[in-house]
Amino acid sequence: MRLDVVSIFPEYLAALDLSLVGKAAKSGLLDVHLHDLREWTYDRHRTVDDTPYGGGAGMVMKPDPWGEALDAVAPAAGPSQPRLIVPTPAGRPFTQELAYELADEPWLAFACGRYEGIDARVAAHAAERMRVDEISVGDYVLNGGEVAVLVIVEAVARLLPGVIGNPASLAEESHSGDGLLEYPVYTKPPSWRGHDVPDVLLSGNHKLVAEWRHDESVRRTAERRPDLLAAWGAAVGHKADEVE
Ligand code: 6GU
């Protein structure tokens, strides 16, 4: 998979060289290209923003540098086009389902906005030749799209075949299979600072262990994510407020 990221802070994306994503890049599974948006500015101050039409606080990213950056990354006459992701708090939610969908793409490009966002014509124009998704990583406001790109790339990269050593670990985790949060996990020693591992996990009874884990998943989801529990209850076909 090829990744292009355009940002005024490409150094922010240096973290992509680390850990699992970095290993994927070194092994050739990921081909990461970082670009400084200011390469496509020509004035003395390398200006990327301007005041908003219609007034209001903050600054808007100018369309010209973005138009040229996207032309350079993905020439209009090229043999293929990337799927363009524009991280924004005004986007549709990033979910595990969308991560799986993006993991199927051969080429993703990311346009990192700062300030109050990018002139809306940039996404409209890009959409004439490539698929464009404006995506939010949660209901809070970041100063720019860079950290959101790190989130999205890490979630997507670990789904690529060969990136995770044991693919079975993908199936069991929260937000994957059954729509419940993951159960709590323990390792040795059996007693630590006055806190004991639940007896059932030491019992060797696989059926009881499976039942305990399911119950803990339901309990956790009810406590922390009642919205997910309601969806799970509807899918499983019983009332969400009747927690066994
Ligand atoms: Cl994708 N970008 C920014 N700037 N803030 C966010 C976000 C994205 N998702 C949540 N907050």
C-alpha cells in the first residue's frame, strides 16, 4: 500500500517510522511519502492561509498550494488515483469498519488541514478525479489533521496481511467481532499487590472461561459504552437493558 501525506508539519509524521508501521514500511508492505505543503508556495513568507470569506475567527487554508500539492502527488493524467482522506472534526466517524475498507485500497493520500480547515473547493475539485472522504477520529477538536493521520494509518496498517504476527489477535479485540468491548486480561503472577487473578481463569475449564469473558465483555460495554450495548442487543435479538 502506498501512502502520501501532505502537511505543513511533515516532521509530525516521523512517528510512522517507528513500531509496527515502521516495520511494515521497512519490509516494503507500506510505501510512505511525506510532503511539505509549503513546497507549493511561492511568496517570501510561504503563506498557506488567509482570512475566511463571510468573516469570522481564524484562518482558512488557501486552495492554490493544496491544488498544486495534490496535482504533484496524484497527477490528473496518471494511470491511477489515490483515495483521498481529509481529516477534519466535521468528517464522518472513523470506525473499525472503515479501517478494514481502507486496508483494501492500494493507495491512500492524506491532506492535513490546520487552522479552521481547507478551502472547501479543494476537496470538491479533487473529487472530480478521486474518491474523497472527510473523516473525524472522534468528538473532540485537534489543532490539525496530523495526529488523526497517525491514528488512521496505525489502524489500517495493522490490518494489512503480514503486518501483525498472529492474525487471530485481530479477531478477538474490541470493535472487531461481536460488537462488545474486550474483556479484562491477566498474566502471571496469580496474586499481585493484593489483587488476585479471577479463579475461573486458573481453572483450566475452557467453557467456564469463555462464559466469564463474555459476561465481562457485556458488563464493561454496559458500563462504558451503552450505545454499543444497545446495538449489540438489537443484533443479538434481545433487549439491551436486560444484562444477564
Ligand atoms: Cl480528523 N482533525 C482535527 N483537526 N480534529 C479532529 C479530528 C480530525 N477528529 C477529531 N477531531
